[in-house]
Amino acid sequence: MSTHSSNCPCGSDKTFPDCCGPFISGEPAPTAEALMRSRYTAYTLADIQYLVATTHPGQQESIKQQAIYQQSAGTLWQKLEIIETEAGKTSDQTGIVEFRAWFKESLSSPEKIHHERSSFIKKEDHWYFVYPGMAVIRTETVGRNDPCPCGSGRKFKKCCSQ
């Protein structure tokens, strides 16, 4: 698939250079939904480096060791549907994006649907995906009243510090 003249794989009806391309090239995504869309596009392109880089820094080593992304390298992604977005705007520090992603495991296999409510957290003007059920290793000092790095939206003192 040519990503330069065709619609972006994320389903936005924009071309790749006008949609997810700049984010995959290093420009920070402005919202949680934009990051979600660019991560889906990265899956379609098997861009594992981008998927790791846009995962919460406190989870990056764990996902590299578990080879989570390599397992899906042969997946044929069909389409993305954003169902709902909670917060995650440019002025927010956390957000949730609920989505469905259609995929096939091979050309002849039946189409399947992955449905997820993903959590995102913004750190230093960069949005990151927070893997559900995976520990977040603290990569910086978090103040008691700062947002919890797990992405829950609660203050650190009311969440993971206990």
C-alpha cells in the first residue's frame, strides 16, 4: 500500500502525510485519539519502533522483553473504528480511547475484531499509551499531588503510592 497518496490506514479520510505520517516521523501527537490512530497505523506498517516509543516509558523495557509487538507483525489490519474518547485533548493529562480494530491473521482466515478501552497519559507534551495490566516502572520522581503515571487519572497519593 502506498501511504503517500492513499487514505491513511487509520480511517480518517486524510492522506498519510496529512494524518499519521508526521507523528510516526517524530512529531508529537496532539491528542490521545491522534496517538491511538497513529499507533493503529504503525501496526499496519509493522513499525515496532514507533509502537515501543509511544508506550509509557515505564513500560517500554517490559514490552521489549515480552516481544508483544513482534507477535502481531504478520497480522493483516483491516480497519479502525473510534467508538468514544474521554478527555485526551491537548489541554488534558490523561485520556481514554475506546476502539474496535478489524484484522485477519492470514489472507484466508476469518476477520476478527479487537475491542479495547485504551488509557493514555501525557508527559512533557507527549502522549503515551499505557498497557493495561502491566506494571509501570517509575522513570522519574512523582510528587504526591501529580497525576499517577499509571494513567488512572487520579493523584499519585490516592493511587499507586499506597
